[in-house]
Amino acid sequence: MTEDQAISRKRVEYILAHLPELVRVETPASVRSKSWYQESDFDARATVWAFEGNRIEKCSAKLPSVVANFKEFERRGVFATRPTLIIPSSGNFLKDAGAVARGYDVEAVLGVLPASISAGKLKQVEAVGVTPMVTPKGMSTVEYAYQLESEGPNRKVMNQYIEDATIVGQGRLVEHIGAESKRLGWHDEDVLVGAVTGTCGTVTAIHRYRSQVSTGSVKVFAVASHDNRENKVPASRAVQDFEELRDMHGERGFMFRDEWNDVLDFPIVTNVSKGQAFAMNAELFGYHYPVGPTGALLTAGLYQFLEDRHASDELQGMLARVHNIVLIWMDSYYAYDDEDYRKILSGAK
């Protein structure tokens, strides 16, 4: 290991050792005005907290899983030949991988991105030294990654969608949330925790390591894009996209494995549109939460989930047990350069 690589690794470990504290999320006005919210007396009964992955220095909440994937590749001896890494990603994992790669023997990083990648995210990926490879229409990023691997010597796909290191790494994030629950005084209480579906590694980690979060009952929910893959919220996964992860070079994605059967305690929330997520993004930004569209999708999804529970007369029973809710926000709003999003932020109709 060179001196520069050692410094890079030390810096990444410092960032991981100083993850952001959980912050209380003030309920947006658009939610407070709804009848279900007022009828449920939610303000007096529960608190919503956010892990602000958007505040992790130069990275996102994918950083723990990225580091775990690199350590696993090193353990297997993958870096002995100084390979070119090929990484399929919607952007966040790849962005963080570009930074982490500086601490390892890697010739180059080719980032396999969806055709719908935003200009802002593309620039961010390029800024960390990743060479972007936009996936041809009609192919998944994973398919294209393995095609690229076969087209040249000394290439290796790092597939976050099948590597157990992705879940193990996010376990470090779950452990941090547990430490925060102790600091805040509710480590022995029932908790509801949610994340957006991407790899589904984060929600799987929440379930796998739930005893770290609380000694009480830990319930897990997830939010997916309502819209199709051409119009989904950036860096999230629509339900129709799950099928792409059923068979990836002979391996199954996390949501097609036995463990997934027990991960979620509720059906995936799928009734929040891209426009609703972006509107929530603008509203959160007005409250000084610089969160990205996936975090806004998750936040809007939480309140939709609660409204649906109210409509089915389940919310009162839930709030009798659960007084703290944790949202895992992945990254920052500025990474996206979507025309619809900019119109919403500017107040245009």
C-alpha cells in the first residue's frame, strides 16, 4: 500500500467514524394540513428522525457498503492484478466508489449508468475520476457491465446488487443509528425504520441488524418509485425494475433471496409519484433539509404510509407502540439536474 493510499483509507475511516447524528424532521405544512394528521394527533405521539446521508462529507449513505465491497474484493485478492473495475449504479454507490478506489490498487473505474442519468449526477461521478459508460437503451446497467467486462482484459465487475458485503456494510450504518437511539434515550422502545428501494441492501441490513437499533420491536418499511423506469425518481427503483435483478450473471439480487421474505413488515409503498416526491423535496429544502429526491420520496412515502394506516384504522394502534420513526436519507439534492425538479424548485407550474 502506498502512502497516498493509506492516507485515503484513513480519511474514509474517519468519515465513517463521524457519521451525522439523527436529526428531528419537522412535519411539512402540506402534511400538517391534512385531516388524518390532525385526527391522529401525530405531533404529540411520534417523532420522525432522519439519518442525513446527504451530509456525509463528499459521499452518501452508500459509503459503508462501498467500503465493505472494496474490503471484500481485497480479501479475495481481486486487486492483485490492478484491475479496471466496472460498477453498475444509479449514481450514489458509484460516486462513493470513485473516492474509495483511491485507497486501493485499481487501474480505473468504469461507471455503468442508466440512460436516464441526470446531467448533475453525471458531472458528480466524473469529478471523482470515474469514467461514465451510459447504458444503451433496452439493456439494464448490470447486463451492460458484464458485457463490458467481457470486452477487455483485466476487468472485474463490482456488483453491489449481489454482494453480501453491501448488506454487511450497511450494518455499520444500522449500528450508528442504534448508537443514536441510545443517545436520544429510546433504545429500548419500538421503532419504525424506512428506506427507499435501490439494491434493497439497506432495508435488508435494517432487518438483519435490527437488534442494534433497539431492544424493542423494529419494524421495517420501504418506498419504491410509483412511476415507470423512464420516469422514476432518480436513484430509486420502481417495482418493475426489480425483475432486472432476478438473474444477474447467475446470481440473484437481495429481493429474490430467502432472507427477503422476512425483511419488510409492510407492503412496499408505491403510490408516491415523481412529481409528489419533487414537491416534497422543494418543501423540505424550504425547511433547510438539503436532501435529494430519494430522501424526499422516502419522506413523502412515510406520510402516505401513515395516511393509509389511518384510513384502515391501524394508525392509532401503531402509534400506541411506536413513538420514534427513522428515515434513511441517501444523498443531497444538488446531485440532480432534472428539468421537472428545477421547475418545482423555481415555483413554475
